Amino acid sequence: MSTKGSRDYRPLLHFTPPSMWINDPNGMVYVDGTYHLFYQHYPKEAHWGPMHWGHAVSKDLLHWKHLPIALYPDEMGYIYSGSCVYDRKNVSGYGTEENPPLVALYTNHATDGLERQCLAYSTDGVHFEKTIHNPVIPNPGLRDFRDPKAFYNPVKDCWSLVLAAGDRVHFYSSEDLKHWEKTGEFGPEGNHSPGIWECPDLFRVKTEDGDSLWVLVVSMLMPTENGRSRTQYFLGDFDGDRFTVTEKSEEPMWLDFGFDNYAGVTFQNTEEPVLIGWASNWEYANETPTGEYCGQMTLGRKLHAGKTEKGLRLISGFAGTDVLTAEMEPVGEQKELKSETFALRLKGTKKLVFANGNGEQLTVEVTEDEILVNRSSAGEKGFQESFGTERYSRLRVPRLRKDGELVMIFDVSVAEILADDGAVPITLTFYPTQPYDRLVTEGSGEVWISSAP
Ligand code: FRU
């Protein structure tokens, strides 16, 4: 058991594993009022290791119940990231029409690095059986070939999946979830950031003018100097086989501008897309000073597309957190913080300083043109060499909707900021050695704060 960690940093609202290591969200699916969240999990140590799929369920995306580990490593390798679908018509034949199965598609990563896509199914939503026909998609000779995200394809009325293949994604489709045929690729042209593509997702979002368009989300594993782990997206069209960009951009479009939101994908079978990401960064994820657990998820994020100063972009809203923002009280120049978990709203321009008695502080500032975040003196930072550097301490993000408000959910050691009415999401972790006990504000904007229920 790991001995790292100096105090309890476990967030209250953000999903964490019962203990030990967590990374990517996997298999997210909504069935009969229940959200299933599976996740990359190493249950023996508080760092990455042989990957399992952990499992939890929730009715509201805030309160989670832990379930037994769903998938264990096997003779084909570790269980890497993947997805689940609710096979309502039982096209796979693994359930019945009265009791449709959950079908999981995931990557087996062998000890020699070979990556292949495999299938497991469940008829009770808890226990999974791997099919003897695995792999269902063999490796075509690629080093990186992983993270299948299956989704219902409304254009061809079949199942499709998108997976990451080095510097691009591949699309496949299937009638029965078992036999898959490749239908196309996207990338690397159109990509503006260096790195290995991981954890793709393809889904449709509504636009604010009543239309809809397709979003291809890709997590980018980048060099240290580029921020290491960040999630990019492309806006465009899907003809049932292939994705094409319609909203061209000369720079990457980021799903989140913070340090800590990676590998995010959406739930299958929800009415509108709800995304959850892993709230960490491969640059330092294994070294964070959190003791008996390591890593957490973001909150649920509802997504749509809307016009911004730079054109059409994804707009994020919190999913399931209305209870936190329902009752809020105004904050003056100074406010004592009695809780480490709260929501905050800011209208206008202002600087917010969260401070503690050990001289540590986290600052968030909205100016006319930028959103600034500084965690360089927020708390512990010596646990890993990059964490305290300028690149990994300060953010300066140009504003995308200048009259927009900011909502922030602060949760012990992780905060999610949706600035500019959700056009500028920023997720970050920080490790104050004592709770911040006061909020000091400067500037003309108005601030409201709530306490967690
Ligand atoms: C992304 C990732 C995936 C892979 C998994 C392994 O964070 O590298 O590509 O499936 O983590 O845990």
C-alpha cells in the first residue's frame, strides 16, 4: 500500500475509486434511470498497473454506488479503455428482447503491446462474460489501436464504433455488435496538435439555433511542453461511414482549457450528450499526493454547440449539480469558507483568491479579455517535477463569450470552472496542505457562493 499523501484530499462530489488507482472513464451507458460508469482501475496500488474495469452506478451523477470489478486482466492482456452499449433489440443475441444485454467493447493490451478489440456482455448489469470469439476486431498491424467507443448510428440504423489508431481514428460498423467492418478514417489532416490520439468519441450535439452537428472528440497524448494530456474536438458531419470537418479552425479546439480533463467520453443512450473525463494528467497522475486513492473523474458535462468570438464551439454545462447552485448568497470583499466543497457564480470581471493559513493560494481571475488561473502557490507541488513549473501552473485563456458568467464547483482538491457561459471550461487539481479558509475578491464583478448540501 502506498504511503504517499499528507492529508485527506478526496473530493466529495467528484467520483473517486473505493481505493487505489483510477484513470479513464469507460463503458458509460444510461439504462432505465441508472448511469453506469466503468473505469480504468488498478485495485492493488495507488498508481497505474494491470488494468481492470472498475464499476459504479448512479441515479443523479453525484451519488455513486460501487459495484464489483467488471472485467479482470486475462491471457490476452490488460483491459484497456472501451465502451458499453445497451443492446435494446438484442441484435447480439446475448440477452433476450425482454432482458436486453449490455455489450462492452474494449481493448485487450497484451504484454508485448499488441492491441485488439474484444467483447464482453452482461444480462444483469453487474457480471460480465467475455465472448470466446475474441478478438472481435484483430490488430491490422498498428502499434496504437485502441479505445473503441461504440454508438448507435442513426444514418445507417446500425451500431458503429470509432477507435484510436495512432495519428487518426478508424470507423467501423456492425449489425450485431460482433462482426465489424471498417468504413473509414479521419486524420491526421485537420489536426493542429502533435501527439498520439486516444479515447475518441463521436456524437451529435444541438446548436443554439436549433440545428445539430457531429462532434469528434479525441484525447491527445502530447509532449510535456505541450501540456501532455488534453482533449481536442472537431465539429462536422458524419455520413454514416465517415466524419468530415465542417467548422474549420487553424488552431486546435479544446474541450477543456485546464490541466486536468482527459479521456472524456459521453454516455451512450442519453437524450443529450453528457461527458465525463478523467480529472488528471499523465504528466503527474501517478505522483499526486493523495494517499490511498489516486485520481478522480470530472462531474458530468452536458454539451451543445453555440456561437462564440471564434466561431461555433462546444458549450458545456454541469449535469446533475442543480442542487448546488439552487441557493446562493452574495459574497463581498472577503468571505470565510466553512466548507471545502461549494459552488460559486461570478458575473463581470473580478479576481478570486482562495487562501489558507499556510500562505497557500489559488487564484482565478476574469478580466475583459481573459480568464486567468494560477495554482503555482496553491499547495503541495514538489511531488513531481513538472507540476510546479510555469507550464503546469498558470493558465491564460482568451475569452470566448465576453458577457458570459462563470460557474465554478470547488471540491477539496479539484475545481471545475465553466467560464463565459460554458464556452471556456477549465478543470484543475491542487493540493492545499490545509483547507482554504477564506475567499478574497477584488474588482467590480458580483459573486455568489453556496455550500454543499
Ligand atoms: C488514455 C489511455 C488509453 C488506454 C488507457 C490505459 O488515458 O492511455 O488510450 O486505453 O489509458 O489505461
